[in-house]
Amino acid sequence: MANRRRPASQITPLSEDAGLFKREVRDVDVQLVPVFSRNNRGDLVVKGIVKPEAEVEVVFAGRRTREAAALVERMKHLRAQGVRTAVTGHEAMAQVRRLRLPVKIRGTWRLRFIADESGWDLKTYQLLAAQWAFTDLDGNTVLSGHPPEVSQDRALDRAREARARNAAVRAMQAARSR
């Protein structure tokens, strides 16, 4: 498969955000678990828990990856604190999934399908983070990231509005036919 990605020097904040934030941007309360990884694009991927105990992946993509450094340090401190607590006899803290940092994330949801061992597709969700807020060790609220860049092209906005209207009409027609 051909690599259709642009060189990093050609990616602007507007083009990056147009590719990432294709759906409505929302505020989501997430409890981040200190389990980190990187995807093939070099984005930071962190495990998170949203109510009701659903596991999701939170992605800090593109230029926002560098801004997530303070959040990563806070979660590393949380993990080290959990390890120290486990050594003193509180073995429940040794389970990483119980270590959670509450974070308010402004972002958009992305649906992914991943094949399991038997070949069936499993539906998973990713939350693409634009902005996030968390409490640092001193109890101060830290706000990082920045809102998605908005396209100035009215044709795109009109097309998006038309799709939303068409979806609403189809939903009403489906409700009437029941």
C-alpha cells in the first residue's frame, strides 16, 4: 500500500486538525490509567476508563503529543506512588488498572475495528484529545492542548450542515415508519 502521508514540513495546524477532528468536539470525563504506548504515527496512546467502566484509548496526536509531557509526568508519579504503596503491603495498588488520574478531555470520538485471534472484528473507541485539564501535585489545575483549528471554507461547513439535516430527516422518517 502506498504511503499517502504528507511530509511533516507540509502539515499545518489546520490540515492536522481537519484530519483528526472530523466529528463533534465534546467534553469527556476520563480516568487515565498509567499505561502508555505509541502508534505507528508516533502519537501518544493512553488507556482510559469512562463511565460505566468502559475502557477506551485516549490519543494525543500530532503537535499535542509534546504538550502532553506534563500529564505523562503526573501519571508516572501516580504509578511510582502506587508501587511504593504496594511495597508497604497494599497489594491492591499493584494492579495498574486501579491507578487512575481524573482528567477532563475536550476531544472527539473515533471508532476502530480490530481483528481478534479468531478473525472477528472487535469494535473499540478512541478519544482524540484536543485540550485536557488535570490536577498537578500541588493541587493546581493544569490546562494543556488547544482547541481544534476551524476551517474558514464555508463550502465545507455547508456540506457538514447538509449532512446533519439529511441524517435528521432520515431519523424522522425511520421513526414514522415504526
